[in-house]
Amino acid sequence: MIAKLIIATLLTGVISGFFITFYEMLIAFTTRLLFMGDPFETIPVLPTWYLYVVPTVAIFIVNYLISKDNYIREYGLTEIADSVSQNKLIINVKTLFLKVIASTLSVSSGYAVGTEGPSAGMGAMVAYQIHRLFNLPIMLVKMMISVGASSGIAAIFVSPLTGIVFSIENIAYQFIKQYIGYVILGSVIAFSISVKFLDSISFHSSLGKEFDYYYVMPILIFIPFITIFIYLYLFMKKRLLHIIDLEIFKKFRTMRNMVFSLIGGSVIGTILLIEPHAGFSGKEIVMHLINNKESISVYFIFLIIILRIVGTTVSLYANAVGGLFLPLMSIGALVGYGYGEIITFYSHFPFEPFFFAAVGSAVFMGVVMKLPLTAVVLALELTFDYNILVATGVSVVLVGYLTSLQFNIRRKYVTQAEESSGQTNGSH
């Protein structure tokens, strides 16, 4: 059995590595195809009507695909694992490829969703198929899905430790002592493949194991600062758009997805028209901000913050297929960079905005997704800087506590349509 598990894990890592690499390259190709080149260069010269047509048509196609196979939607890994182990969810190859198409269209057309959610889901689907191929016991379904998910994350982030910890915090914690070796094996194999083809997010100004105490006070001030923006994001997502969703569901019960597709296309089109960097997954923003040593206008930074918060929340309600990991990191990086610019201007200390951008990216994601350990490991693996590691660890815990005072964070928001569907299914 152990030999069979090792072979299954190796196969999962290899297939996931190549599959996720293909997926990322497909998104890059489709993006350039839809926007006739590099979108950050071509969008300013493209016709205004075209910027509205691309995201609107794309999200209509995505919702059509979802209507044909609801399993391509962005489900949490815990829900996938539980459903499979209870024989409520059958993942087939058709679902896997439809998920690739739906996610590619969502990300490439400008929706503020990331690639890590689909990558983890695709890795889980690959692992499930291998689980069936090897005829492994049903009790190992969750373990194999953990291996697949961590492989997908490790491949898309070109970051094996983040993939391992992400999987543990989501579903593998129950098996940590017995099966962690397989999670590690799958992650490093997938990483070793993707690192040859994809670029990782890296921090070029690491101080290594040095620790400077003059960062303590700015970080303590940064905690309530970033908390305000997390409150704003959660208010938009959980309060304001929830009310809009409820009203639309009441009036257009059977046309809810169509109405939100129109809203989503209009909002994303407007965001791309105002500032292209406020759309898409946000990976370019994170990489630029954590390594940028040139001053950026604070007004410009906060404009993109607001646009990305709006874009991310609307993308979720429009059923764009993608994850939140990168979009949340991008918002946090923007908040951190803006804070760094402000505190540098009003203080006599040589603070670097990119330091706070690195901290903010990990903290925003860690708090909103309830993945504090992943946030700390992500900060360490991407920067190798103890100052950022300590700042992230302290901030993600305290900001998480402050956020919990007002919001009950769930890893997956349930729309009115999903809630009604669940109640209907439960009554039978």
C-alpha cells in the first residue's frame, strides 16, 4: 500500500505540475489574444465599447458553462473533499477541462480573480482521478485531494512550502502525522516542474536573518491601518453586495446569474477603462510593489485599492471562476505600499514602502481567507526576511482578532441562489 501511495503521489505531482504550467500559459495567451497584446499597453488605445464587450461576453460564457456543470464553480477544498468522501460529488475529466476554460475566460477577460483557487481545485481533481485509477481506499480520498491541492498551489506559485501549508490549513491537518510526507512529495515534484516554465513572486531586498527594532512602532500603527481596509472589503462583500444580491434574487429569481453577468461586465469594463492594473489577478501588482524602489503617488495607489476591492467583490458575485489568494494579496500590497509612502513622508526614519507592501500582501490574504499560517510561511518563502516574517506574524493574528469583532468570516460566500438550491435539495 505504501509503495502504491508513493507512486500515486509522484504521478499526481508530475501531472499537476505540467497541467498547471499549461493552464498559466493558456491564460497568458488568451489575455494577449483578447486584448490584442499586453493589456496594460493596449487597453488605453482600444475602443471603449470593446472593453465592456470582452468581460461581459466572457462571463456570460462562464455562467453558461456553470449551468451545464455546476461543479466547475469555485468550491472550497474542504467542501470538495467532504463531498467526494460522502459520494455526493463525482469529479470527471470533462469537469476538469471545463473548469480550465471557465477560469481562463474569467482571468483573461479582466475579472479580479486569481489562478491559485482553480490550480488547487485542478490539482485536487487530478489527484481524485489517480485515486480512482489506483483503486485506493475511500478513507484516503481526503489525503489524495490534499496532495493534489498542495501540488497545484506549489506549481502556480512556484513555491513548495506555501503549497504544503495551504493544504494543511485547508483539509490535511487531520492527517498531518500520518500522511504529511505524501503532501510534501507531491508539492516539491509539482514545483520542480513549474519552476522551469513559470516566474515566482520574489522579494529582491531581503535583509535575511537581520532584525531591526525600529520597524516595531510602524508595524503597530500599520495594524489598525490595514484593518480599516479589510473592514471596507468585507463590508462590500458581506453587507452591501449581499443586500444587492438579495434584492436581485427576489425580483429576478431565475435570471439572477444573467443580471449579475451584466453588472459584472459593466463594472469590470469601467475598471479597465479607468486603470487596467486594477483588473486581472493582481500578480503583476504584487511583484512590482514589493520590489519597486521608486515613489508612486499615494492618490494613484488608493484609487487602485478602491477599484480592486470593487472589482474583486463584483467578480465573486458574477460567478467568475478563480481564487482570492492573489487578488487579496494585491489589495494588501497596495494598502501596505500606500501606508509606507505616508509614513515615510511624515517621519524621519528610512522606511521603505515595499517592506510594508510585502507585509500587507500576506496579512490581507491571511485574515480574509483565514489562513494565518499560510500567510506567515508565504512571507518567509517569498522574502527570506525576518523583519517581514515577524511583522506578518504579529499583524495577521492581531488584525484577524480585530476583524472577528465585526465580521464572521467564511471561506466561501454563499449567494442567495446557492442557498435556495441547498435548502431545496435538503428538503428532498
